[in-house]
Amino acid sequence: MHRVESRSSHLEQAEKLIQDSIRLGAKDFMTYRTLSMLYFLKKQYHQAIIEAKKAIELNPNSAESFYMYGMVLGLNGNDDVPDRSKKTR
């Protein structure tokens, strides 16, 4: 049980640090992708989807962000897949 509590505590600390970095102006896709992964680990799938979408908006060429988005959608039972044909460069 202690191990689970420790993991939960670490995830809460990580979430606070990431949210603080966003409040301080971090606007890179990796920040939002990491936040999406954190919510995924916490089984907060709806929030993970929202953050993955933000990561994709910031960098539509990030395969890792699309992978995270698809993985969470699959677990959430949602088929709302973004259109990659609208590439921006």
C-alpha cells in the first residue's frame, strides 16, 4: 500500500510542477504531452485527452503526441481522431 501512496504523491507533485510551469508561460508541446501522460497514469482520461490535443495543436508533427492521444482515446472509448491531412509547417 505504501508504494501506491508514494506513486500517487509523486504524481500529485509532478502535476503541481507542470501546472506551475504552464502558469509561468511554458507553451511547448512537450509540457502538454507530459501533462497528458500524467493524467493518463492517474486514469483521468478526459483530462489526458484535452492536454494531448493541446500538445498536437502546438506541434502537429509530434508522433509522440498523436500516440498519447490515440492511446487515451482507445481506453476512453472515443473515436474523435484529429485530421492529420491539415499539416502546418
